[in-house]
Amino acid sequence: MKRERQYEHVKKSVRDRGESPKRAEEIVARTVNKERARSGESKTPSKVSTRDPKSASQRGGQRSHSGAEGPTKNQLYEEARNRNILGRSAMTKKQLQNALGR
């Protein structure tokens, strides 16, 4: 019952953010499955699921775009485009980061 409520809540949140129905289903399934694995509800939890000290809901996107190299050049370019930064098409990733104040 709890997972069903969580599933519907996460699905609504993802759809409210503008994700497509298919993408929303993928995100919801991953989130709920990881929570099930963390709480011992699944038969074979993955090592990553049980090792992570924070649940997905606690993390709340903290790791989004913060991999070893941060956001991709395309992500930076899109942000620069949204902010109307001139000369963005000729900029390198480093220059885009500087222009965006990162």
C-alpha cells in the first residue's frame, strides 16, 4: 500500500515537471524499486541500492548533473541559450561554465 502511494506521488511529481508519460514511468519504477531494495522488500537488492546512505527522496536531485565532470557541454549550452548569452555557439565547455558563473 505504501509503495502504491509512493508510486502515484512520484509519478505525479515527475509529470508535473513536464516529463513524457514514458519517461515518467521509467523514473517512477527506478525510484520505487530502489526504495523497495533499500528496505529489504525485494528478493535481490543491488549493492548500490543498499550502500547508498540516502534514499532517493532524501537526496532530492542532489546528484543531478554533478558527475565527475559536471553537466555536459550540451546542458551548459541549453542553459546559456535560455539566458540569452551571446557567442555561446563558439564557446568551449569551460567558457560556457565561466559565462554561466560556474
